[in-house]
Amino acid sequence: MQVSDKTPKNIESTDNTNTSHKVKRWLEIAGFLAVLFVMLKLMSYLMDPVRLGRPKCVGEKDTYFVSAMTEKDIPIDVAVFGDSESIVLLSPKILLDEGEISSYIVGATGERVSEAYYAIEDFFEVHNPKVILLEANMFFTTSGDARETLHSFNSIMFHTFPVFRYHNSWKALSGINHSEPLTHFRGFDERPEVNPYTGGEYMIPTDDKESIINTNIYYMDKICELCKKHGTEIVLVSAPSPTNHNYRRHNALQALADSKGLNYLDLNLLKDEIGLDWATDSLDGGDHINLSGSEKVSRYMIQYLKDNFDF
């Protein structure tokens, strides 16, 4: 009968060797991740257009945000965040010239609520506005909680490692390519083109509400906490948009605003007060307002801000 050589002493030695290999392997992984983290942070620092003061070098989506972050000497009382509806909402020049209100549009085409949160967090590092106008169409730009969770992960990565956000701009940032000059004034590009909306009345009263997914509610809570910390008021705003807005969305946003103790301004219900004419004030058939529409909204917003806040 053959006697096994796996004595307790040998078994203990084998276990110790395996444990040592596992510890070594985990240390190698931790070391790799640490080096990767440092490299990404270094690359993010080197390619940061805000630090470099080069807003002309980024893509169209980031232009207004980077511009606002580099114009540190401008006192900004009102900041506008949101998707493409926000970037045509009002004219900062009219607010400044006619209302003596300093404002900046910091929105981005296709912006998600999670992206807006991290943009606002960064914005507070440079500016401290009295009021943030949060254009609310982005609450409905969604493909479900699962996909929005993925988008929010991307937002975290872009926020933590800006190199991912600005990687396509490396040639311009390095000086290899010349970037196009900025054409906007405080985030507002004049869009005078006219393409009328002819679809008729779209704000038809109903008690129904469109749902807002949990991911967007979560980031809205974070935005509220952040603004409260900085003493900044939030106004939820729905830009005039027959293509995107309806009464179901109005009801959902009113309920959201009520639950958070916020003001909600639905400009789609104020067409007559603003003086909007869809034959002359639509940029693209009812999706966005044009320059004429923005000027009318701007003059309405001056009075709204002065009536409701300390301006």
C-alpha cells in the first residue's frame, strides 16, 4: 500500500504558495490600475481646454460649457443648462443690455440630466449664479433606465477623466490644427432662419402624465442638493417647442417641481404673453425657436426674473 506524501506540513506549504501567488497577482492588478489612473489624470490635465483657456478647440457639443468655464472674470447671475432647446432659449445680450442681468448659456446638444449635473458641479468651481434655468426637455430624452444608467456611467468617466471627453480635440489643443473662431455671445448663436410650424394647437389639456425615469429623478435630486449648497435657485423651464412638448409632459414636470419645491415655467402655455408667432418664430418646423423667438422669450424672462428673484 502506497503512502501519500501530502502531509499536513506539505499541504500548508502548498496553501502558502498559492496565497502568495494570489497576493502577488492582486498587487500586480492594483499597480496596473494605479499607473493607468495616473496616466489618465496626467493626459486629462495636459488636454484640458479649460486649463489651457482654449474653448475654440473643442467639439460643438462642449463649446458653450468650456467657454463659460474659461471666462472666469465675467459675473454670471443666470446660467442656462439643458439640451439643444436650452441653447436657443434666450439671448444673453438682450438680458444684459435691456435687463442688466448677466447670463450664460451652458447647455449642450443632446445633454442628459446626468451630464447636466456634472456640468453644474464643475460650473460652481468657477461661477456662483443666483439662478439656474434648467431646460426640462432632457428629462424625456431617454431610452429607459438601463441605457440612462450607462449614460450616467459615461458622464462619470468624462467628469473624472476629461481626456475621454476631449480626446477628439487633441490636434487643435496641441496646436497642430487651427480651430474655428467662436461666433457666439455667452453661449448664444444667432439663428435667424425661419421654418414655420403649421401643426396647430399642441397643448391640449389632460390629466395624464408622462413618466420620468428613476435615473433622471436621482440626478435631479443631486442637482437640487448641489444648488442648495451654493445658495442657487433652480427654475425648471420648458422652452417653446411643439415638436417636443405637450400637456402630459407639462403635468409630469409640474409634479416634479412641486415635489422639489421649485418654480416651473412652461413657456408653451405663455404664447400670447410672450408674443410668439409660429409663422415667424420657428427655426425648424416647431422643434426650436429662432432668433426672433429667442428675443421675445428674452424680454419675457427679464420681467419674470425681476418679479421672482433679486435682480
